[in-house]
Amino acid sequence: MRQGTIVTVAPVGEPLTLEAAKRQLRIEPEDVDQDAHIGTLIAAARQKVENELGIPILRQTRQTHLFSFPCGAIWLGGGEAIDVQSIKYYDAAGVQQTMLTTDYVVDAVSRPATVMPAPSRAWPSTLCRAGSVQVEWQGGWATAADVPADLVHAMKLLVAHWDQNREAVNVGAVSAEVEQTFTALIDPYRIPFVA
């Protein structure tokens, strides 16, 4: 059973530059008194896109925790260039072990990316406890320039909307249009989950 995934090493920088956000907001480059506010909106927009899609945008390290190994594959999520760094688990005696990389196979092409035991191997037995299995992995585009333009544009829409509506807003035509456009921009990257 999956517990959750946490970010252990945050990305360096943001996919949306301060300059590009200021252009979206029609703020002159030399006007710097709103830079801290805009920077906060940029970080929030990236996190919103990551949370909506369940994928890392810029290269970062994540750790997925499970109560035990599943019957089949471990689903990591999606994103660009998925790479498993390690799989650690607590064996039946309560001693933390690290799996050999030859004992598992990573399918980074499928959506979502998965990890399975290598052929003729099985997941080891684990102690029944929270965080019994910890998969450390990296994913995300290497640089801001590599992030697809539609994801960056979705972040621009959020930054502009949040800047213009700094208080709670009534949902109306404008908010609905922003939401529809945002959804249309990020949907191609959404991971399809099959029940």
C-alpha cells in the first residue's frame, strides 16, 4: 500500500523566469518592487502544476514510501527522465536493506513509470510497518529551457490570475476560462490511472 511521495532534494530554480512572468503581468523589467511577490507566485504555480499532474517539472529527487512491496509493480508517477536511485526496505528482522540494482527493473517509458522485480526475482519480505519500503528516484526536465512551453504557459496563467485576484474571488466566467485553459494546457501530461 502506497503511503506517499515526498521531495527530498528540491529543484534548482524555476521553469518560469521572473522576467517572463513580469512580461505576462505587463510589468517593466526595471520595476523591482513586486519581484519577491512574483517569485512566490512562480513557485506556487510550479507546485500547483506538479500536484495536478503528479510529476516533477524540474529535475528533483523524490522518495516514495510504501507499507510493503506490492504484488506487482511499484508506480512512481510520471515525468521526464525517471531514474531510480535506490530501493531500501526493512526486512522481516527489522534491519534496513538496500536492493541491488540487478534485482529490479525500471520502466521509465510507461506512464506512470514503474519498478518491477527483475525476471526470475520477487520482491523480498518486509517488516509490517509504515515506511517499510522507500524508493528514492529522480525525475523532471534537466533545465528550465527543456520544460514544454504549454506547461510554462499554464504557470503564466496562474501567476497572472493570482496576481490580479489577491483575495478570494467569486467563481465566474473569467475564473472558469482560466481554469479551462489551464486544464487544456496540462492535460496531455496527466498520468492515466486505471482502476
